[in-house]
Amino acid sequence: MDSSIRLARAVVFAFGLSQMVACGGGGGGGASSAPGPGHVSRSTTFVGQLDQGDGEAAAALGAPSAVQVCVAGTNFCTEVDASGAFTLAADVGGDVVLVFDGPNFTARLALSGVPRGATVRIEDIVCSTGSGQCHAANVEIVAASNSPPDCSAARAEPAVLWPPNHALVRIAIVGVVDPDGDRVMITATDVVSNEPVNAPGSGNTAPDAQLDPLAVRAERSGNGSGRIYTISFVADDGQGGTCTGAVQVCVPHDQGHGASCG
């Protein structure tokens, strides 16, 4: 008889790493896209060129370096340089409004459907001091590159169960990292034991694993060298990147010889 016993499939849980990019200064009013629950920041970069123009706009703008641009509703701001150029990094996405504040004017440039983490290149921004609105001759969106999660250092926690009291013990899969800091969803796809569910001397309790929440039973055969549960999983960063792996949980036969599984 094959001693590898498939016990369970498909359980999902998640972890995240936090990071934030910010600029000093105050933002203008208005709505902006806010991170949802569990969001991990992914910086969006705006690279723009403010057209000084002539006549009314030029007079109102004054010195280009006196103009500040902010993302509405946030504290992400930067100064427009003497040529009218600016680069602004902000943890935003979706519908975004850039607010230009000069010595004698405030005007807004509305951008729709901005992917979080993208680079947005905005050419020839012209602002009207009369309407308080800006428009751009061209907006180019370059989607962010994405690196998949890394499953190579994954491990079960706890990795050793003692005593073998037949209790179901919650198991977490930890150690998966994402180079971009994306929130990673981990799905356990299979649980296999090297012993039958009702192995001799194990206590004859079943089932020996459950899916929601992920757990395995703290028991082993009294006639064996320890039980090993192997949990297979897939990690998904929500940006198209995935990795797969497997972790093991040991229930030793006893506490001698380092309390390991043979």
C-alpha cells in the first residue's frame, strides 16, 4: 500500500510588507484614490512638463520655480523647476488630480485610470488661471514591471509538533517574500502525510488535516520514525507573478535524537 496519504487541498491566507514613498509639503483639496484594506504601497511616478505659455498664463505663473505641484488629498508634493519640469512619486492610483499652486493661481489636472506603480509622462501641461483647470497635450502611461514572489525560503510555522496529543494545530506558511513589496496571497494546494490517517499506534483520529483554517494533527504512529506532513502551495502577488513551493511539518516519534522525523 502507498504510504503517502493525500489529506487536504486549497486554503488561502495572505501576508504583506509595508513601505511608503512620500514628499514634503501640503496637498490641495479634492478626492484621490486611497489604498484599500491590506494594501502595500506601490509608488506611482509622475514626470511632467508645465508649459509657461504667454500672455495671461505667463504673467500668472511668474517664475516657474515658484510653482508647486501636489497630488490632491495627499502630502505628496514637489517643486516645478526653472524649465517647467517636475518629477513626483506618490502612493496613488485610479483617478488622480494634480494640483498646481503658483504665486497667483491654483489649477488642477485630472488624470483617470492611473495604474498604481506606473510611470506617467505628461507633456505640455497648460493651465488656465480663469477656469482653474489644466490640460495636457499628451499623457503616456508606462506600466510598472513586476517581479514574482520568491518561495525559496518558505517554511511552516510551527515546523515541529509536540506532544502528539492528537490536537489539530494551526499552520502558517511564512518566509515567502516579494521583491516589489506586493501583498502576497498564499494558497495551500495539497497536504500529504508519509503515514496513513489511522496508522498503528496513532490514536485512530481523523481527519488528520483541515483546510480552513490550515491545520494538521499532532499525532504519529507509535511504530514509525515520526510523521511528516508535506504542504504544497502557490503564492500570488496579484500583479501576475506567482511561485510554488512546499513546506514540511514533523511530528517526532519521541524527544530523543534531536526530536526529528526519520
